[in-house]
Amino acid sequence: MLPTIRQLQYLKVLSEQGAFGRAAEAAHVTQPTLSAGIQELEKILGAPVVDRGRAGVILTAVGEEALRRAQVILNEAEELMQAAKSAGKPFTGRFRLGVIPTIAPYLLPRALPALRGRFPDLRLFLREDLTQRLLTGLKAGQLDAALIALPFDTTGLGWAHVSDDELLAAAPEDHPWARAARVTPKAEDTGDLILLEDGHCLRDHVLAACGLKPPRASDDEEGFAATSLATLVQMVGSGLGVTFLPAMAVEAGLTRAVPVVVRPLAVDRPSREIVVVWRAGSSRAGEGRLLAEVLRDA
């Protein structure tokens, strides 16, 4: 006998809620029903999946492994249901899209109206986060696709091109960069360089494109770092240093009303590639490609 989907769902919700009463309420069943389902799962597996105590329940080693595999099975079952519902009709029902913060505020405002107009039955759920966390959620089945920037490790993923986003130099109005037609970044410029904090792929893209090392205030102290592009621009406008910005953000008005001068870079291929990614073999691959097409036209 094999575990049922319902038993695996009970295990998942029990791990999330940490108590039988709360888990039963979340699963919309009675506590005896949920408890019986877990007991039957333990009987099938031949080992306890939870340790029961006054403080709640804790998954055993067998329970942890069962949960890991259950999440894969439940994700695949959910994808099957979504594929059946949307057969022949893309973007019907729920679609969970992850987007990195250096793209979301600048591309989505002009793309979402077009997406809604073309697919009125779409229920789009957006999650903004850093690239690595989005890809973790994507591979775990928590997202259907993600809008990210390359280069980045795409092992186990399929992807479709959206656009190339040029990287531009940005400096205060009285900085030498502001007087140049094109900026050639040099190693000595890193003393004034302000970037996004670690974890943002744009930081790595900038350093790689310009052949620079991470800025440091001294031999043992990190330099300034910003948490968002808006903060980064304000820091540059206040005369704290220079930075690099994606053209997408500049064109959307990021530097408007801030005393910042933007210049092109005199380096080879100073850009990042915007793509839509999905799990390799996912039933949502066709929708991922279609989404990239809509974004290209936005």
C-alpha cells in the first residue's frame, strides 16, 4: 500500500502548524480525522513520522524525509491540476511569479496591464526577493516562474530571453565622471564606489562587467552598501560616491529630481540579460516562454 495524497497533505500541514489542533483547522477537517490520517501514514511507512508532546509535534528523521518527498509529490500533483485546467488556455488560474527588486518596479508597471488585458482569467501572485531565494522557491515548487537577470547559474532551469539591460555610470554633478562622454571604470575608482549590498545579483554583474573588485573603506572594513536602487541614487546624489545603474531603472525615472549625472560605460558589453526562468521539465514552460514574449513587447 502507498501513502495517499491526503495523508501527505496532512503531514505537510502538521509540519507547518506544529500541533494537531491547528493543523486540523488549517486542513478543514476534525482533529481525529487528521490524527487518523497521520497514524495510517505511519503504519504504511512502518515508522513514526512525528514525536508527540505537550509542546506540540516534532518531525522524526523519517518524518523529515517523508515531508521532503511529499512536497515534491504534492507540487507535481498541483501542477497536474493546473495543467488540466489550463489545457489549451494559457494563463488560466493561478500563476506564481518571482521578480528581483532591481527589475520589479521598473518593468512590471508597464507589463502587467498588457498581461491582464491579454489574459483576463489570469490570477497573478507576485513575490519580490533576491535571486537565490527566488530560485530556491522555484525549484521547491513554490513559484511557477521567476524574472531574473543573467549571468547566474541556471542549472536545472529553462529560460527565455526578455531583453538586454545596459549598465550605466552614475555620479554627483561635480564628479569627474560627470564631465566625461563615456566612463572607463578603474581600480582606483572603487574608493568612491557604492553598490547594493551582498545578495543582489546586480552587484556581481556590475563588478564583472567593469572588471572591478568589491569596494572597501579600508583593508579590514567594508564600504557603503545600499538596500535598494532608490537608496543608492540618493546616496550618490548626496555626494557620498559613484555607482552603476541599470538603464531600465533610469528610463523609468529613478534619477529624476536627484542631482545625479548618468553616463554610458566605455567597456565591452556593459549589460545584464533579463530572462524568465522555470523548472526544467515544468508544465508551465510554455507559459514561461509566453510571459517572456509579453514582457519583450511591453
